Amino acid sequence: MKIQIICGFLGAGKTTLLKNILKQQTSDTVVLVNEFGELGVDGALISEGNNFNVVEMPSGCICCTLRESLTEAVREIIERYNPRQLIIEPSGIASPSSVILGLKSADFWSQIQLAPVVGVVDLTFYSEVDSENIGNFFQDQLLNSDIILLNKADLVTAEIVEESKKRISAINPTALMIPTVYCQTELPETEAKGDVKHFHFSPQFQAEVFAFPGVIDREKIEGLLKDLRTKEFGDIFRAKGIIKTDRGVESFDYVHGLINFGQLTEIDENKFVFIGSDMDRLKLENAVMGGVRDSARG
């Protein structure tokens, strides 16, 4: 079984890349998604319009403490589906080295083949990070990626793209770097390095999640997402969800102040996920529920 690992920080574009890859794959592929927070959203987005089996590992990040859970999840996938390919999308705060080391320690290691690791870098965020304070997560991601997509290249200048290339090349001179927009690219055929460099990363983030039925006022939710920039609800880095609105079923995505909506066909319930620090859950809950149309409150 071939295993493809996709890594990248919160909101970098991993799920977008994954959906692009699945458009070119056969149905003999399983996707393992791990999300930070107890409520899975990415699984629903990936399943939309696809016939692939999606397995979710919510509530945490694939790191040192979850290697055993990862191993068990992969073992179950092998026993239940025995696919030709498994694609793993770890949480945005998971280290790819922990995924690789977990797989290498498994008793089924000889039955799998590790494909080149693909890392996704958000240029709008990476360009603002102090090079002396990149942090262990970025070190781990960049050092252990064989292919690095410099995503959201359309939102930064050509100078920022080139400067980011130089900074990343200083960390991992052998990685193949490709500037992208919405992660649209043909992944080249290359070999996985195989060696692993591990950095311990203890994320100082929390997740607040909400799930409930009903119809949502789309304009009120868009207003809430815009208000996240003011930090009145806390320092919210990332928000995402799937909602049934007065305009139909939609997904939403918030990262670095940028807001995007997408169309979906059907959902069981509304799901909201907020990731950040020092968040005021009660204030967030009041704002979220304030978007529920009166006729849907029951």
C-alpha cells in the first residue's frame, strides 16, 4: 500500500490539495483525516462529490502521544479496505515526522511504501514569520517534506515568493518547491528521502466547536467571521464549518482574516470549529446561535 502524507499549518490549503489529488485518483484510495478539535469538518468536504472512503481521527493532532492511535487507524484501514493507496492529512498542528515515525514503528511497515511527503506553505503567513522564530513545527514540516507547495502565491508579491524560496532552501535545500494558487499543480514523480528529523512541538491552541440543527442566516455568520479580526472573541487563527443557510448548504473558511464560502449539497447538522487561544466560548456561542433563524429554533 502506497501512503501519501500531506502536511501544512492551519489553513495552508491541505484539504484543497487533497481534493485536487482525488480528482486524478481511482476509487481504490482511502483518506485518513485528523482534525484538531472534536468535530470533523474536513471529512465532509472531502467526501463531497467523491466515492472515496474517508476515515476521520478527530480530537487532537498526530504527534508523539497519538502515534499508537495512528498505527491502529492505518491497521484497520488495511484490514477493512486493503486499498492501493492511503492519503493521510494530519491536523494543521501535527508534525509529519511523528506520522512517519509512527508508521516505521508499526508491524505492517514492510507492507507499505511511503510516497514523497508534500508540505503546503501559506505564503501570506510564512512571509510574516520571523526567520529566527519559525518554531519547531515549521522546522519539522519543511525538513521532512520532499515537495513543498508555496500556496496562495497570487496573494503576495513576486519578491515575497522568491524570499520565501530562499528561506526554505536554507532549511531544506533538497526539497522541490512549486508556487501554487489553490494548490493547483501536477505533483512531479520523485523519491521520498526516507530519513526523518523530529522536532517536538507542543501547540498552544484550543478548539471550540458547536453543532446543532436548523437554518442559519448567512449574512449574520459572514458578519461574525468579519468580527473575528477584531479579536473580541479571542485570538482566533482559524475557523471553518459547514452550514445550512437561507441560500442553501455552504462551507465556510476563515484564516488570517480571509473569508471564503463554498457550495455543498447536503449536511446532517451545522458544524462550527474555531481554533486559537484565549477564546471566549460563551461569547462565541451567543454569536453563533444568534445566526439561527427564529423559525428554526423550535
